[in-house]
Amino acid sequence: MNVAERRRARRIILARRFFTRTLGIRFLVALSLSALVWVVLTLERNPNTQELINDDIQVDEVNLGPSLVLASPMQPVRVTVGGPRENLGRLTVRDFSARVNLAGIGSGVHQVPVEVAVADAATEVVRVTPETVTVQIDPFEVRAFEVTARLESAPAVGFSADLNNVESSPASVQVSGGASDVDEVAAVTVNLSLQGATSDVSTQALLVPTDRSGNEVENVRLDPQTAQVRVPITRITSRKRVPVLAELSGSVAPGFFVREISVVPTTVEIQGQPEDIERVSAVSTVALDIDGARGDVEGDVAFDSPVGVRLLSDEPTAAIVVVVEPLADTTTIQAAVVAINIDPNLTAAVSQASVQVVVGGSVETLQDLRAGDVVAELDVANLSPGRHQLRPVITVPPGLDITQVTPPVLTVELLPDDSAAPSPQSRPLLGPGGAVATPTPTVRPTPTAGTPPGTTSPIN
């Protein structure tokens, strides 16, 4: 190294010593003094203080064990912080985090301390109110529920929603959460607005877990949270019970008439729209043919359902019974009076040769009635001579009824055979309506004491 280089090196060493030993110490002292002045000035303008944060800070949980859930939300807390005044003035709720450490804690109700941290390092948490919170921990539970529908608004007037046949996809959902919360769930419902609907409604709807009172249950989770729901909309129908009318076709044979018509069932229930139901007062059957009938007619016939209504009868047919009888009429005929069972030693004389008899029956039978078919008989068996009043016994053909006899009582006089003409019984005559006894001269006996003239025997 030459002389010039040594001199240059010496100057560098001397300069380094000056800066490190003289100026370096002075610089450090000046820097320290400057920092102290800055701190003093800063503290004078932004002094340390404490302040209560008046907003609630939500508390979160950490380290909750598996298969456990919080049964209810935790109580929020408030904090008092300390630090520079300007820093505290800039703090918000978002600068704080509160949590409880649930590591190793099982199901049940516990008091757990709250830990609060602040984002600004220049500040610190002085106090937490409350210092502990109540934590209820439940076992985790999953339960399936079918989807049920609940109406918020009804369909159009005259229509109704068939909530018993609501279709949901999926048909059931999973409800999960704490056991106590899941126990509160009575149904998973979908609230439907069907305002003005006149046909089936299909919609994607939000599912809501509800309790037995219909209130929403909090703190449970649904999977899925929505469902595709289809609600059938039908017209409103009414029901009422109406009589059944038996319809007939044709006419019965001449001389016959329909005496009675019975039908089973006597009433049926019908269903339909209110306006259609109101118009129906009875339901008729299909006509039963009775043309030319001379006797009872029976048959099972269908119902003639009115338009717009539906029959709810258990049987598809009605049983009809038509009672057919001959027409009834009356006629008057003169019946010959005949005395019978006369004693051989006596003769009989009747007060009149015939009686007027009114008979009733079917028209056909009366049309076939001939003279002599009706006879009036006086039975004089075991009667003593003298006058007797007897009721005639009227004989008529089968199918006829006697309604009146005029006169109802006849007088017959019995005489000894040697005092009268030949017995009328042996010489009958034909009169109007039949045989008439031949009039016989009557020889009146001489009145005896105690028997005034004109006295007759008692009526038998």
C-alpha cells in the first residue's frame, strides 16, 4: 500500500469514529427525546379512558361436543373497554367477539364464563356484563314429519280446497335440532294462499315447523326447507234427501184399477251443486210397464237421475209393487122370495113376492149377473101356524157382496094345509129377478081371547 492509500484509509477510519462515537450518541439522544415529546403530546390530546359499549354483543359457542346442540340462544353481553379516547370512539359492536368454550360440557343446563376479545390492540376489555351466561345443551335429534297444508286464503266462492288429498313432493321432511325443541314440533305445515282459485293449485312453498297451537317452533332445522305442493280444488256440493216417485207406463185392463203403488226405497240422498240441489224435489224411477194388467205387478227399475246431481243410493234400482184390483160397482136386482123347510101339514103365505137387493162387486162380475142368480129365502123350519116376521137369507154368486135388502124383514103366515090353497112351495112362479111364490089366498083364523086382530109372531 502506498502513502496515498494509507492516508485515504486513515481518513475513513477517523470519519467512522466520529459518526459512531460522537454523532451516533447525539442522534440516539435526540431520537429518544423526540419520541418522549411525541408521547407526551399524544397523551395530552388523546388520554386513556374507560367506556361502556351500550350495544349488545352476541355470544357464540365453540368446542360443542358431537351430537349436542344448544337448546336455546344465549343471553347477549355488554362490555366496558379501556384505552385511548379516540380509539374507543371508533369502536363498534363489530370490533368485538364474545364466545363461550363448551369443551367437555355435556347435555343439561350450565353457567359458562364469557370470553370477549376486541380488534383494536390499543384497547382492552375491562369488564363483561354478565360475566357468565346460562347454556342449555340438548342431545341432537332427527325426526321425520309429513307435510300438511294450512290455508291462508280460501278459493273462489262456490269452490273448496280438499286438504285431505294434498300432494307434496317430498311427502315428508327431516326436522333436526335439540331434543326438547324437536319435541315441540307437532307438524310441518305449508301455508297456502288460494285466493280466487277455481282449479287445482300447484306451487313451491316454504315449510314451517309448528307446535300444537299452530305457532312456529324456533331452533330447529328442516331438510328440505321447501316442497312442491298440489292442492285439489273442487266445487262445493250439497246433499239432501228427497222422496222416490214410481213411474208407470201403460194402462191396466178394462174393469181394473190401480189400488196402491209402493216403492222401496221411499227416499234417496242426492249430491250436487247447491243451485242444482235446490231445483230437485223428488227422484223418479224408470217407468214400470203395467199395460193390460189384471193383477199385481212387481219389478226392479233404475232411477232416473236428475241432470246435475248424483244419487248416493246404495242400491242401483228401486223395487216397485203395483196393486191392481177390479173396479167395484153396485146394481139393484129384484130377488124372488122363497119359503123353505115348510112343515108338510102347513102352507106359507109371504107378505110380498120379492125383495130389492143391492149387490156390489167388480164390474166384470156384475156384468155377468143374470136373473135368478140372487135368491131370498125364508127358513120356516119348526115354526108353528100363525104369522111370523123373518129376515130373508140372500144368496148371491161368488165375488159379490150384499150392501142392502129392502125390505129387510118379511111377514110369513103359516096355515094348516086343509084351510088354504096348494102350497106356494109346490107352485113357484118366475118374477122379476127369479122365482116368486104363487100368491095364495089367506084365510084369517078367528081371533081368540087374548090375541087382538092383526098381531104377528115375534121377529125371528
